[in-house]
Amino acid sequence: MNIPPITSIDSALKIYYNHSELGNKEIIGLFGRRSTATISRLKKRVKREMDTREIPSYGANKVNTIVAYELWGINVKDLEKRMKKIKELNL
């Protein structure tokens, strides 16, 4: 699966820590403006994995944030490390 790049480390971390589930708005915030087909494809893969793991969804059109980040290859620990370094360097 082709995963788009995140828009920014800051956005990715804010979305991760502020939302237990991701909808279209959060996915656009994470990856930038994408076609509805791309967003649907990204969510569909996560929904399948959630079903496999028996993780319930509380919103019909939303996906679990932790599972989504894992499947999309977004490493939160790495992003936190990078954000810390950015702050240390005043970038």
C-alpha cells in the first residue's frame, strides 16, 4: 500500500494524542488534502485490521488511531525524538 508522507511532525503528534479515532478531517490533517478514494483506501486497510484484532470502532466512519499509525508506518516514538531535537536546536 502506498502511504502518503505526513504533513508535519507536530501535526502527526497532535492528532495522535488528541484523537482516539481518526476520521477524514484528521487524515487530511495528517497527510494533507487527498482524494476521497485515497482516504477510503487508507481507512479500509485499518478497518480490516481492527476487525482481525476485534477492536471496536465508536464512529462508523472512523478508525482506531493506534492501529492506523502502526499500519501506516508512523512511529510516534521516533517523531517525539525528532520533535525534542527540533526544540533543542530552536528550529
